[in-house]
Amino acid sequence: MKKLFSIAILILFSQFQLLNVLAGSDGEVEISSKKNNNQEVKDCFESINRGVFAFNQGLDNVIFKPLAKGYRKLPQPIRSGTSNVIGNLGNVVTIPNNILQGQVKDAGMNSLRLIINSTLGIAGIFDVASYYGIEKRDKEDYGQTLGAWGVTEGCYFILPVLGPTTVRDSVGSLVNIMGGDAWYNVTVANDTQYFNEADYYLSRVLSGVDFRAKNLESFDSLEKTSIDLYASIRSLYLQDRQRKIQNIDQATETMNDDDWDEID
């Protein structure tokens, strides 16, 4: 029973940042004025999805948005350091997916970034690798890898708390939970001396709060300007996932998660 509970909590926090919003794997929200109905991806359970979406909206307004606002009141160095640590930990998922997608150079660069920032950068608090000219690469996940291999999205649906996803992305998340995440293996799967399960869950919660805090204005603007917020989120999510699978560096009205001055 304890193991099942741990898995349930893990699933919850592993996609915390998808809460009721368009969540890119790099922590950015990209709001595009272009219309894309993504008709090739079926919304098989739209009536149910809209009900779950409304439920998630309520949770966001009552819990997650206030948490994000409180987080924004922390000093900028603390927020930047937290963001750097989260980004550094993200490489333990990105690197194996770089390899699976044949991105050998990116795998090497991300490995160097992980080693340098984990040591010289004091567990990733400081982005020393960028100082030495080893710039960040796009993050990758198992859902993107499946997409790069030609696996189609399947049905689009909304999960309680977890937010928007597809059959393919859900499978990718399960692969991550079943052992693809090295950080999970260190903190949860193995009884190590320096880390435990709480460290993993805390990192997932902080990731979600950090993401939500960076994009408060973007989401508020989207909510105010959308005639149908549900349809807008669906379209943006599917566009964003497709762009990441194709490794297209194109953003419109993007809030950069590295520049806190833009939202201070």
C-alpha cells in the first residue's frame, strides 16, 4: 500500500507543472497568435475533459496561484538559484532522451553541464557551465522521444491536477517513473545516504511552483483574452509539444524563464 501511495504521489508531482496550463518541458509558456485546431489529434472525451478542466481551474485559483504569488515575493537570487537547480536536475531526463533521439552532441554538452553545475555550481545553484560557454540545450523527455520515433499522439485528455496530456505523453511519463529518471532512482528507488524520497517530491513541487510563478502574467492574459480558454489551452499544448518534437526554435510572446527581471 505504501508503495502504491508513493507511486501516486510521484505521478502527481512529476507533471505538477502541467497544472491546467500549457507546460513546456523547458519551463516556458509560449502564447502564439496563430490558430491551429490540431484536428489530427482527437479530443475523445471533450465533455469529461471540460469538467476536469474546470476542476483544475478551481484548484489553481485556490491553491497553486496563491503559492506562486508567494514564491514571487522571495528575493530574486533565491528564485534564480531554485530555477537553476531545477534546470540542472532536468538534465538527468534530458541526457538519456538525447541519446535515444541520436542527439549525441547535445547529450555530451548536457552531460558536461550537469557535471560542472553539480560540482562547481554547488548542486546547480549557479550556472557555471554557461559562464564557460556551455550553453543550455532544449530539454527532452520520453514523450518527445516517442514522437520523434513516429508514435502518434493518440487522444488528448485532461487529468485531474496533472492537466493536459495525450496518450503518448502519458506513456512517456510512465517510462520516466518506471526508472528513466536518474534523480528518481537516486532519491526514491535506492536508499542513499545523502538523499531520500522527500528530496525528490520537494523538487517536483518546487518545479511546479517555479513554473507557475514565472508565467502568472501570461496565464492571466490568456484567460482574459480567450473566448474559449479550454480550446486555447488544448491548441497551445498540442502546438508546443509538436514544436518540441521537431526541435523548432520559434516562440511568440514567450516569457523567458532565465530572465526574472522580465516579470519583476
